[in-house]
Amino acid sequence: MTVVENDRICMADSSDERTLDEMFEWLEKMPVPGGIKTEIVGGHIFMTPQRANHWDTILGIVEQLRTKYPRKRVLSDVRIDYPGHLNGFATDVTLVAEGASPSDKGAYAYQDVVFVAEVISRSTGLNDYGPKKDAYAAAGVPVYLIVDPYTGKCVAHTTPKDGEYTHEVRSVFGDPIDLTDTPVGLTLTTDEFPRD
């Protein structure tokens, strides 16, 4: 990994064990342009440009959650550290439990998360279907929704047990996603989700 320190470029020693805080501090010093989502999955840094269709889908989910939940419970692109090796995710949409509050450092605990939604980006989609799904299940996140604008499909993973999701519901754009029997407690519409 290349890190900019005091206007010089340094190479991080890959044999050293780094912490998420150190890695995010390095990222804050880098000249990352606006509109780039940055997160760490399994110790690897991913930077993904946010496109208009991606944001439109995120906003659509947020607006539907806001019909039931106060603004402070619905987060987007906020770092939360999850179980596993160096997992600092900036989930597209996160719903935290009632009464959850950030730590003194401003971070929420993964134990407070009741719902996450990821909108697939072509360059990082494998993370959403693989290691991030595994981390959310290990964390016991009750509902993990994957929205894929390339296929026009959604997958809602629910009922985590022993580090795996035991139930999933698949749907296509246009069909509602019934989460009424989950901690989310509502049905999400998908008819306005844009395709890529």
C-alpha cells in the first residue's frame, strides 16, 4: 500500500500488522477525490466512484426507511467495523437499533446494526456477495439486502445463525421486498430502482 506522508510517498511494510484506525488515518491523508467511496474489506482498500444511478437507488432505500425510522437511525457511507480481519465497511445503507448511539470516537458498533443494504458496483460486487456477506452474518446483522442494478435483481439475506444467513428471498426490480417479518418491519418497493 502506498501512503502519502508529509508530501512524500512511503510504502507500508506488508509484514507489519496494521489496524483499521491506522489504515483509515492513511486514507484521510491521501488525495482521494470527492465522490469516491472508500472502505477496507479483509485488509484490502477499495475505492469506488459513486455514480448517479447508484446514489439514486441508495436514496430510494433511505427514503423508504425514513417513512418508519428517524433520520439518526438511518446511515449511509458511514464506517462501521465488522468481525473478521480488518473489515471497516462504509455500507451504502445502514439502519441501527433504537437507542443506538456512537462511541466517544463517533463510531457505531456492529452489534447495533439491524439492516444493511449494498448496491452493487461492478468493480466491488464480489465483496458484497462474498466477504461482506460473511462479515454481516458473523456480526449477526438480521437483514442484509443486496441490490444489483446490472442484473435487475435483489437478494434479502435474513436469519443469521452460526456465522451464516439461513434464509434468503430473491426478487426482481419491480417486485416488492417483504421485510415485515424481520426487524426492519416494512416492505420496500423496487419499481423505481434504475438499471445499469
